[in-house]
Amino acid sequence: MLPFQDREFPDYTVRIFNRLIPEEELKWHIDEEDRWISPLGETDWLLQFDNKLPQRLKQGEAVFIPKGLYHRVIKGKGNFVITIRKSGSQ
């Protein structure tokens, strides 16, 4: 079972991480394709790439996650809602 719910649209996906999810379910992982993510609303959840410090995501700013790069999200307060666009459809 995945730690999020997706809502699919033609050009993007809205991904929702519930605020009640246990932190241990948010694991390091890699994606099989390049993607751009952007938070919908203000958030204190963080994104961390392999061998990098965690970074805060800002509403209206897209972050590129290359295929094959280890990364994870770090839980904050409230729900975490992002848009995901495959590379080339930003």
C-alpha cells in the first residue's frame, strides 16, 4: 500500500499525503521517470535528495526530480498536497 492517494488528470497528477500517515511509511525511493513537483498551498513538509540537506517546498515553485535519484519527503504538519508533472509536460 502506498502512503498517498493520487488523483489523475490528463496533464498532471495531484498527490495527497495525509497528515496522519506514520513517518516510517515515508521511505527513501527512486522514480522511474523524470518529474516536476510543486506544492499546492503552503507546507512545512520537506523534500530531501540523496546526500543533500532537506529543502522546503514553496507554493508556486516547481522542483525537478530526475529519474533514478534517491529522495524522500519528510513529514510536517497538516496534509501535503503536490502536483506531479512528467518531464516535458511542465
